[in-house]
Amino acid sequence: MSSSKAALLIGGITHARKEWEECGSLLSLKEYPDGSREDFMSKCRNGDFNDVFVIYRSNDSTAVTGPFNQELVDVLPESLKFICHNGAGYDNIDVEACSKRGISIASTPVAVNDATADVAIFLMLGALRRITIPFQAVRQGGWRGKNFKLGHDPKNKVLGVLGMGGIGRAVATRAKAFGMKIQYHNRNPLPEAEAGGAEYVSFDDLMKTSDVLSLNLSLNPSTRHIISKQQFDMMKDGVVIVNTARGPIIDEPALVDALESGKVFSAGLDVYEKEPEIHPGLIKNENVVLLPHIGTATLETQRDMELLVLDNLKEAVKHNKLITQIPEQAKK
């Protein structure tokens, strides 16, 4: 392999450092572990990365360079052909700008499915039981808490999955073990073998007939605020909302209003519209179960994600293609 090609790691790599270093047999390795957006862009303009063929964009890279928006993409080296992103979501990458530059993007689906689905079920059960009140009270010497109320069983409830990709299917599989009926909505129905017995319904029917709504779809312009006042108004009284996808999928002020009115019985949230800021109406509402975006925060999953990024990187170098290219590009 020609040594004129380089890979650039932005941010850190924690669980697969040895495997990253082994990629040095394929191409030269560069690292930009920390710095600033201005410094990174300056280095791009000055030609420091002119031999970079592929970027490994780590979990913490956005904190280093900011989003890969049009401004940043415009200064990336002409030699760059691939971005291997560590994360199932890639809303901090301007896909259109990269595509116009001929830059292919990979993310890490599959590797995140089980851990994220586990957290979704954790949040669903917690929200059904309104677990925040007794969970906090018992540590404060208040036993169950003065506002303790009975919750609900998952059995015989209708779980609506919005976004029946890998994570959504993993959620559905787990929910069936609790005796739930599963229905889902995608842009297109899944092949029967992939649906696992779940019923395909329209978006409006999913809103109207689900007892629990699990959000498992990517964030893009068409899904931002896909759940807002209009959708809450459609839902059953006492619906439970679970979001382990991306915060801006929900209009947070509308969710707060729906919780305060009782339209939404409870919510289980791992993601927020303006992370790490959380809407004060969610924090003060005892019927909400809150987690700080830990859907993939297990040792096993983090290593699997890093290894998948490296597998994509090696495939790019060896065969000029990606294993898990993002759908917007893969379908073209």
C-alpha cells in the first residue's frame, strides 16, 4: 500500500488502540486528539492533511472540531475520500456537502443495536412504573415518596415503534417478551421475515393507537420535530413516550405541555433537544425518567463500535468502498 495515503484520527480511541495502530501497515497514521475548530480548519488550509485519504471521526470529535458542516467540509483536503464515523447517528455531518465533494460516509449501525435497545426497555419500564418518584425517595429516607402512585404493566399494551431499523427491531424483540403487541411505521414496510410479526401501520395510526411510543429513527430535516403538538393531540390519553434516538425528533416544549396536561402519562428520555441542557419542565416533572445519553455506554458496545469504524477504514483503503455506508449514499 502506498505510504502517500494517510488516515486521520480526530478525537480519541479508547478500546481498539492496538487495532488502530495495526492499520499503520496499510497507510500512514495521523492524529488530531484535541484542539479547536479554528485550529483544525487552519491546518486543513495550510496543507497539513493533504495526504489524508480517510478520516476516523471518533465519538468525541464534535467537541474537538465542531460539526462537519458546509464550512468545514469546504476546507477538507482534496485527497479525502472517506469519513468513518463512530456513532449510529451522524446528524453532525452535512451529508449533502460531503456527497458533492465525492466523500463517502460510514456510521456504526448494528454495533449499537443491543445496548440502545436495552436502555429503551429500561426507560419504558421505568416510565410505565413512574419510577422516578420512589427511586429518588428511597435514597432520601422517604420510602416510596409522598407522590407515589401505581404504574402500569407492559403486558397487552401496544408498542408503536417509529423507525424499525436495527435498534427498533431489537426493541420490538425485547418488548414481545413482556407480552406487548408490536406495531411500527417506516417509510416502507419491512419484508415479513425482518418484521418479526410486527404490524405495519400508517404514521397517523401509529400516533393514534399506540400505548407506548418508542422513537428509533435518525435525525434529519424531515424528522426534526416529527413529534410535536399535532401528534400529541392524536395520541391516546395516557400514552408513554420513549426516546433513545435524537432529542430534536421531539418538540420538547410540546412534550412538557403534554406531560403537564396528563395527555402523556410519562416519558423515558435518553436524549434531549439541546444536550447537555435539559428543558426545566422535564427536570421538575416527576413522571419523567431521565438518562444522560448513555444508550451505547457499555464497554462491549464501545469496543464493537470502534472496531466497526476500523473495519470500514480498512475496507476503504483495500477496496475503495465501505461496509456500513450511510443509507443516503448507499442507495444511490
